[in-house]
Amino acid sequence: MTEPAWLVETRAAYDTVAEDYALLLPDVVEPPLDRALLAAFAETVGPGRPVLEVGCGTGRVTAHLHRLGLDIGGVDLSPGMVAVARRAYPDLRFEVGSLTGLTTPDGSLAGLVSWYSVIHLPPELLPEVFAGFHRVLVPGGHLLLAVKAGDRHDRREQAYGHSVAFDVYWLSPDRLAAQLTAAGFEVSATTVRAPVGRERQSQAFLLAQRPAG
């Protein structure tokens, strides 16, 4: 089957920038509000329970959540990113895969994290992806979603010092909450913060749960 152009471009872009991405983004999650949300997610899921980060990149968020007590691994579309993650965190599990085709067994995860990964998907694919997130979580399982907040499409041709070609979508928190609800989730919190540092837009974070019943 022929892969869609957006997937091929996104994979190629992150393969290209993987090494420099790791150098430019430190192994510390900033700013403090982001860390607080990750800590709240980890506490809500509970220590030692199985969690997956989809779109894990170089593994820095996966490693951060592991330090908070979660039994977590990561999956990413880019083999280059996965190679960096495996080298940086050899004690953690990282695999190549796409969040549009998760092979995780049904109802096998207590938590799932999508930290700025769905921003590269054509928006019309989000309902299908959220249905997949719901499928892999146990009843009562938790989801943490981070996105660039807004309603805009950017075509990126430069990133982390390299010439690349891929898409970035700024997403409406209200629309995401409605799509998560339609996929069977209960949204427990939506947080939007102002840009920090070099960020050009507000950031949004959604916490949701697959109902225990």
C-alpha cells in the first residue's frame, strides 16, 4: 500500500533533524506548567502501570514520565528519532510505528501520551486516531494530549538548521475536546497557556479518560 504524502514527508523531516533536535531540546521539560501537567498525569495513572507515548521523538518526555514512576515506552514514526531515543535511554522501550496504525493490543494501556504528535496529522484523520487511542486504553485509562493552540496550517521548509518539508497544524482545544468526546472519552481538563520563549503561539493540553464503565 502506498503511504500518504504527509506521512512520508513527516518521517523524512524528523529523520533529517533527529540529531540536532536532540541537541537543541534538553532533557528537561519546560516550562514549569508543562511539568506540572505531566506530573498530574503520572499521579492520576499511578506508578508501575503500562503507558505509551505516541510520537515520542527523542524520548525526553518518555524518560521524564519514567522518572515520575510510570512503566512507559515510546513509539515514533521516525527511525532516526527512535535511534536517538534508544541511545539516550537504553533502559526504556522505543519502537518505530505510526499513531494512525497503532499495533498495541486493545485495552492494554493504563495511560497514553500524545505530546505534540497529532499536530502533523491532516485534521480530518483526528477522529480515527482518537478512536484508536480509546481502543488501546483500559476502561478507566487516561490520555494526555498536547498541541499548538489555534486554527492554522503551517508549511515548514526549515527546521532545526535543516531544509525539510512537512506540515504543522494549530488545533482548537474546543474542537479537540468535542472530537475526544465523540470518540468515547470524558475530557476532565483543558489548559491553555501563553507562548514562552521562542514559541509563536499558545499551547493547549487536554486530559481525558476512557470511562471505567
